Amino acid sequence: MFGFIPFERRLAGYARPILGGGAARFVAYLGLCAAYLQGGLVKLVDFSGAVGEMAHFGLAPAPLFAVLVIGLELAASAMILTGWWRWLGALGLAGFTLLATGLALRFWELPAGPARFGAANSFFEHIGLAGGFLLVAWLDLNEDKEHAA
């Protein structure tokens, strides 16, 4: 339309060999999972800190929640990166992200100012991250549908 479609197709043709392959897809998945891999490993190495974090957010028993969070962050990330039940790992991290965001980033309870502004930005960034995981699940489920046909 208006001469832009052929240009867009040509541009996509240049980008596809670089961004359309498996390596770029893996790097994208790794980027989505980076915070969860880092968070899970840090909690694993500093388990008492992880327990303190759970207690700070009122989760009891804190040691059990620490183990569950570590397990979810690491296992779901591994599922996404390896492709083994990728959609389920992505849904797990999307749900976890939404729950943790609602628990930890309650910006509406803060007084107006820089802290509220920062918490609101982080809240909506995490909503976007959850959306990214939903997209991973959607793509994976639709890819399976294409292979089954």
C-alpha cells in the first residue's frame, strides 16, 4: 500500500537471515529468562537472603516459598531455553511475574514522587515481560499445531 509494502518486504528479506534463525530465537529466549536465571541462582547461593526476601513480602513459611521460587525460576527458564514444554515454562513465568509484580510493586500505595514513579515504571515493565512470556507460549503452541498438520 502506497509503495511501502515492497520496501518493507525487501527490508524483511535482509533481516530474515539474521533474525529469523534459531540462534536469534535462542538469544531472545535467553534475554527473557535472564532475570529469572540470575534471580534463581542468586537465591540458591544465598538461601538465607532468599528466605529473608520471602519473609519481607509476608510469605510464610518463608523457606518453602524460597525453594518454590528458586525451583520455578530455574526450571521454567530451562524449559523455555531447551524447548521442552516451552509453552508451559513460559506460562509459569508469566503467572509468577504477574503475582510477584502485584505483590512487590504496589506503586498505587506510594506517595507521589520519584519512588512512586520508579515503581510504576517497573510495574508496567513487568507487565510487558509477562506479555512476552505469553507470546512465547502462543508461538510455541501454534508452532506445534503447524507441525501436527
